[in-house]
Amino acid sequence: MSNSGGWPVILRSDDVILRPLRLRDRKTWHRIRGINRDWLTPWEATLPHVPNNQESKNLPTFIEMISSYRREGVAQRSITLSIWHQGNLIGQISMGGIIFGALRGAHIGYWIDEAHSNKGITTKAVKMLTQFGFEELALHRIEINLRPENAASRKVAEKAGYHLEGERPRYLHIDGQWRDHLSFVRENPEIL
């Protein structure tokens, strides 16, 4: 794994590369998201109805999404990377809510192509991004918040060395409702 800590963040292992999406990835990204729509919908964040809120309910275009990811990555507020396995785009992983100062924390979220689930690839991606957060950003703690019924995601968190910290009732708006989550945490042993 290597990176200088700046943008763009590119992390490599023997068979997995984490890197920002590029414009030329659009067709492949849309194809994989389309194939996996039913697989991902129960776990996808949605926007709640907020009275008198004028925010757009439309999803961003691919170009807007990439531009947003770049701005957030350069500012080190959120780092969103595509997951490539043996040259194929198979998912996405984000380290969001990056906070420095007294907290020095963040949270990780991810999705994977169903055809590549249960192969250890997501766990490897989580470990790579966690290592980046601890070594390059000197974060103290990183969380993974997941729905209690998402056994596959729980297995990823546990295999990546995260420990159950507790429950968060009605924590995130997922698939159209406020959903309970379990919070898994890893702390950086180098940041005391």
C-alpha cells in the first residue's frame, strides 16, 4: 500500500486497487450499479422528507458526483474511492466525516458487486482504508455503522478488526426510513 497523504488517494495491494473514480469509469459504474440495484437498495442511504426544505431530491450526475468527491477529498473531509479487483471495478468505499482536532475520527462505508461478495475483497479494502486513516491522516478512531440485519457487513467489520461499541437507534435514513445501526469501532494504537 502506498500514498503520500495528498489527493488523489490511490492505495494498492497485490490484487486490489482503491482509487478515485474517473470520467471514463462512468459506463462501467452505471452498469454495476444497475445490475446490483436490488442487492444494494436495502442498505442504501436515502434522503428523508424535511418540511420546508428546498434541497434538491435529485441524485447528482456522474460528473457532479466525481466533482464532489474530488472537492471533499482535496479538503480531506471525505475520501471516496472505487474498488478495483484484478482490473475490474467491483465497488466503492468511503471514509467520510473526517474530523481533526480533539476527535480525530471518521467513518467508513462501502458497497460491493454481489458477484464479488464473500471473497474477502471488501474486508481487504476496509483494512487498506483504515490503515491510510491511521498512518497518513493520524486519525484516532474510525467507525463502521451498519444495520443489525446486515450479517455480511458485520462480518467485514469484525474481520477488519473493528469491535462492537453499541447501538444507535434510528441513526441513518436507509431505504426510506430511519434505521437502527450497530456501531463498530477501531482505535489507532499510535494515537494515545
